[in-house]
Amino acid sequence: MVKGRKPKPTHLKLLEGNPGKRDLPANEPVPRAAFPEKPTDFSTVAAADCWDRITVELEAMNILNAADRDALVMYCEAWGTFMTAQASVGQGILINRGDDENPHPVTNPTWRISRDAMAICMRLGEAFGLTPAARARIELPDVSGDDLGRILAGDY
């Protein structure tokens, strides 16, 4: 297993302006830009709704591709698990495992499930640029002086 910081994808380095000025990989694999097929077997309605909502945003950010489908499914399933667990946490974070004479408060198991699903959502969400901090690290290039941009805009 490789240790250390995960390498940043080249397209993100280019968007950020390659602040480290290190050589960029010349032959990094590039996934085909295709809208991934929505699974038909999500475990919850919340997971399916998450897919519909999040794919629209990822497509608008121009970072959606077919190669990321499995990671996106995992994100949506974690979101569905989180929402299901949150509904069950209504009993409270602590529940009584004892009786009235000998109370034995313990952590509600659904709270732990909710917490774990939330952590998965945060990790995968950062990978997709779905958190404010992840987006803050990306700076889109200014294309206002770009000849192709002006031509496409009709300003030629």
C-alpha cells in the first residue's frame, strides 16, 4: 500500500494553476465524458433522489464522467443510509437497555450508523468537489481573453 498524500488529478492541478510548478504527468488516463447510467437498484428512495440531485450539480460543474459511477453510487447509498438512520435517531442518541429499576443508557446504534454514513458522504463528497472547502481549492481559469471563447460568444 502506497503511503503519503493522495496525488491530485492533473485536471485539478491545471484548474488551480499548478502552484507547486512540478512537472505534470504526460499520460494520465482520461475517462470519457459520459453521463453515467443511473442504477435501478438503490436500497432507498433517498439514495435514488440523491443521484438525481447530485448528478445535475456534477454535470453543471463539468466533472461528471462514466468512470466515477461506482464512487457516485457509494456516495448516494451512504446518503440514503444517513437519511434512514437519522429518521430512526428520533429516539435520541442514548437509549435505555435496562429496565425502570436498573437503567442502563447506551448509545443508540442508529446514531452510530448515521455518523458513519455521514463520514463516508463527507469523504466521497470532497472527492467530487461537493463541499465548500473542496471547491475553494479549485480556481477556474479566466477564459475572457480566450479567442475560442470570444468566437463562441459571437464577439469576433
